[in-house]
Amino acid sequence: MTIARQHRRAALTGLLAALTATTLVVAGCGSDANGGGSSTASSSTIQIWEGYTGPEAKEFAHLVTEYEAQHPGQKVSSLFVNNDDTLQKVLTAVKGGSPPDIAYLYGSWAPNVAQLPQVVDLSQVVQKPGVDWNDFYVGERDVATARGKVIGIPALVDNLAVVYNKKLFAAAGLPVPNADWTWSQFTADAQKLTDASAKQYGTAYVTPGTEDTVWHWEALLWEAGGSLLTADNKKAAFDSPAGLASLNTLRTLAVTDKSMYLDPTDSAYDNLFNSGKIGMLVTGPWDLGSLPNVDYGVQVMPSYPGTSAGHQTISGPDNWVVFNNGSSQVSAAEQFLLWLTAPAQVKAFSLATGELPTRGSVANASGFDAQMNTQLPGVSTFISNLGNVRQARPQISQYPQLSQAIGTMVVSVLLGKATPQAALAAAASQVNAALAAGN
């Protein structure tokens, strides 16, 4: 699961830099989406930038070969570009008038990518017969949509769930979590799993203050029945009873019970869990392949009783984005992407790589989750958990500033430097200022 693991380490960082860089490039661009840029590619060859390695690279190359065999005269030239660097390279190429026909871009960049006039609006393309746009999960469709248009087709989907150590649960005399568990149960279990003398913790939380810190909390906010912003995205809405409940949960774990390992490196938790020093991790499928020493189980996120929100999670989808290099190139790029993201190819890619399927019809196909579980135990829970992805982070260009304010808020509570109520009020004030100022 190379892409996903790399994705979580980097896609959730550098958002403010991405905003700044995109704004600078947009200011220097003069061509529009209908005019296209210059391109040296022939009408039968499209260039695609992607960052696949390992099994993903092997399967993607296989699919490209299969596509070319099924479409005589059509060629796909694939160039490896580290996903962390793709946005900057795309911006440079756009400014120089020679972007690729297709690029794999992190979904967190979508609001800023949508500002580029060379990005093709796929709103009509995804409504073509046979595409079945609604077969992609709502969280994917939301992230692929920015500034009122569809700017990408889903390339990757993931979500957060709880991975737990079965041995530590048994040693503590605890039953393993079931699908109906609550955050109160999670908190109680974490306390019982904690052994200070053995430097063993019930759970962990990443605290660099980056978007990785933020999106873990956003899932709790939604489960508590809250929203990040008002419906018109003009004001903060998280300074609310739901916001307070979610931060109080974190404060209890980190400050009151001291059952939470705080990881400012955003990487140490993995080794600690693998060595039996952490009982539960709120994480994604990207970590399953790196847990060879643990007999683990996977369960959906706990819920907050008394709210109608139920069990929710959060996803960080990525997109295939098309750039305008002329009508023939756009047509060829769209044709390839619709084939690549059709159910048959989505299924083949997931089975070959362990990546979650981007389409519901694939996930729900008889026997599919069992096939996936065979190669990556526990991944079937993440597949079914895609149905709990009901919301997405706001697709607005100011989100990087929001993320900074919220990351500071969460960390201040986890470190015991601020009360949840005071932290919420301070962050909401900063967010409102950022929203009022615009770009």
C-alpha cells in the first residue's frame, strides 16, 4: 500500500505552501481552459504524471498495457513524479505552458488546483452514460468538486478506523470492541490498557499540529453532531456543544487519564504499536501492512450516544486531474481515465495492491472483501467503513489557514495548555478572520 502510506505522511502537510504557490502561479497565467496550452504530445499519446511504486507501479503499468492493447493507436506515456512534489512541478509546467495531460494530485490541494485556468472541468464528463458518478463514494465526489465544478476523478480513497491489539485487550480482561461501541467505552478501555510502569498506553494521537492532527479531530466533531463551518462556509461552526464534547474526549484521554501517547513526530506511534506498547490506534489501512508483530483487529470509530450522527469517519481522497493541451489531448485523456476508473479496473487494482476500491459497486460485490482480507487482514472493515464517510473537509482555498488554527487548538488541549472551551473560542476567532479576509 505504497501510495496510501506515503499519502498520509505528506498529503496532510504543506497545505499553506500549496495555497501560496498556486496563488502566485494563477496570477501569472493568461491562457484559459478553452484555449489550451502548448504540448509536444501527439494526438495518439497522452502523458500522465503519477507517483506509484512497488505493487501499485506494477499494476498500473499492467493496466496501461491492457488499455493500449484494447485501444489500438492510443498510447499512454507515464512519468514517475513523487506525489509530494507533483503540485509544485505541475504549477511550474502550467506556468511554462506544458502541463501533463493527466496528473495524480492530492485531494487536499483541490480548492487551489481548481483556480488554475488550465484544469479541465469534468462536470459533464462524469455525467456521461456508463460513468455512474454516484458509484464513487460521496466523500470522493465532494473532494473532486471545487469552485462549483468537478476538477478530478477519484484516484484513491481511505478512511480512519480503530486498529487494536487483541493480546493487550485479553491481558487487561477486556472484550474486544464491537460495532456499537461508544467514545465513553473507548476512553474506559484506553485507561485499563494503560500501564505507566511499562510505558504502555491505551491509545495515541499525532501532535505536530499539521492537518494530520486536524483531520483526526474532525471525525470526532462530526460524530458528536457538529460541523466545521456554517453551511455557506462563511463562519466557524465548531465552537459548539459538539466541538466541546469532542475536545473533552481528547482532554480526558491525554490530560486526565494520561492514557494517550502524544506523538509530535507523526511516526513513532507505528513502532510503539508494533512492539505492544499501544492498545488502540485511530488510523487507516495504510498502516496494516506494517504491523507484522501484532495480532490486531479493526473496528469502526466509536460513536457519541444521544446524537443522530452515528458512526462516521473521514477520508482523504486523491484525484486524477486533466489539463487542457488542446481538444484532442483532452478527449484522449478523458477516455483513458474513464476506462481506468471503471469498475473492472478499480477491482483489478485493489486486488493487486490492497488499496481500497474507489467504487461502491466493487466494494459491495460478493466475495470481494474476503479476497481483500486474505492478502491484508482487517482491510474489509475499512472497506465497509467507506459507507460511514458522509462528509468532507470544506473545499475552500482558505482551508490551509483553518487547518493551522485548528491544529494549534487541538494540540493546546492535548498538552493541557488550554481548556477545550477557551481553545475553541480562540480557534473560531482565527478561522472567522481568515474566512473574512478571503484569499
